[in-house]
Amino acid sequence: MPHLEAQFALEQSGVADLIDPPDQWLLETAAEGAGWPDGMPLAADAEPLGLTAQELAAAAAGQGGGKPAKPAPTS
């Protein structure tokens, strides 16, 4: 499970025991620990990832809505 790998990477760094790490550092560490798709923006917000509120709600409800996955950006 990728989220467990990300959590392990964050815990292994030990930095959260000493400081309140910045969000970007947390995102980079989690992405490194769990892997990150090639071409996918390193972001936690929906907009840079090209996702809508409806798509996030459907994913949270376990429904893909029958739409194919969006291709990764090429730039």
C-alpha cells in the first residue's frame, strides 16, 4: 500500500520529532517513499492535478464514474 510506504518514509526521517515540517517537504518525502507517477505534478491540491470536486467525491465514495483515468501531462 503506497500510503504505508509514504508514512514509513516520513517516520524514518525523524524530522517531524524536531520541527513542524513544511507541507512541500512532507509532499516530497511522501512521494519519494511511495513513488510518484511520471509526468504528474507534485501537488496535493486538486487543481494542479486536473481533478474536479466531483471526481474527488466519486473517488472517495469508491465510484470511478465510468470515466477513464486522465492521462499524465506531457510537459
